[in-house]
Amino acid sequence: MNMDVRTIRRLLLPLLAVLALSVGFAACGGDDGTSTDDKNEYIQKVNDAQKEFADGAAKLNLANPDSPEDFKKSLDGLDPLLSGIVSDLDGIEPPEEVQAEHDKLVASMRDYQKIVNDNKEGLTSGEQESTQQSAQAIATASSKFSTEFDSTVDQINSKLRE
């Protein structure tokens, strides 16, 4: 017995929330360490990478797939987007005071990408238990990533405003 698309979609709602990456980096104005212009340049580059990712993700058919196979195909399209934002973020030189947080952001994106890739085949296995386990693993990873992403962005914004 296969899981229906609505059940998969319900389990993967956290993934859809992650794709929006709605928390942005804010402009800053502190005087310590890195100049305000350098901080704002960093913020702009990260926001640009984030927007490019979100725009690409919005074009995928993740919200209304016709079948588990269609959903897997959309997840296949997510992989290059995740690779792209990781590459973009890797290429950005963060201010020294947020280097650790920036590295954490990139590492959490890599971890998230791995979990999605490791579990997308299970969505089309044809076995209900495998499909449900894969969907649950992606949902859990999406929720964890979303929380970590938001927290790390908050930490970066806070340190850049000091």
C-alpha cells in the first residue's frame, strides 16, 4: 500500500517552510571591528544568495505534486539549489566576528542537503513504511534546519549590530 500524496505533503510541510528562508539579514550600524560598509556588503551578499535559492525553490512543484514520483522529481531539483546556496555562502568572506556563525550556517545547509538526498528515494519505494520513514526524516530535518537557520541568522544579526 502506497502513501497518498496528501499524507506525504503533510509530513513534509516543514520542508516547504524551509524553502522560503524568510528570515533575512538586517542592516547594521556598529562601530567595533569590521566597518559598517563591510558588514552591509556581507549582509547583501548573503541576502542575494538566499533570495536566489528561494526564487529557485518556488519554481519547484513541492507544494502540489501529482504523485510521490513527482514529489521526488521536485526534490531532485532541490539538490542543485542547495548546492548552489552552499557554494555561494562558501564564497562569501564573513566579517571576523561572525565567522563561526557563518560556518555553522553553511554546515547546517550541507547536513540538511545530505538528509534530503539520503531519503528522497524512499518516497517512491512503493512501500508505505519506507515512504513514511523517508518523509518523516525529511520533515524532521526540515524543522531542525529551519530552527537552526533562524537562530544562526539571529546570532549573526545580533553580533553585526554590536
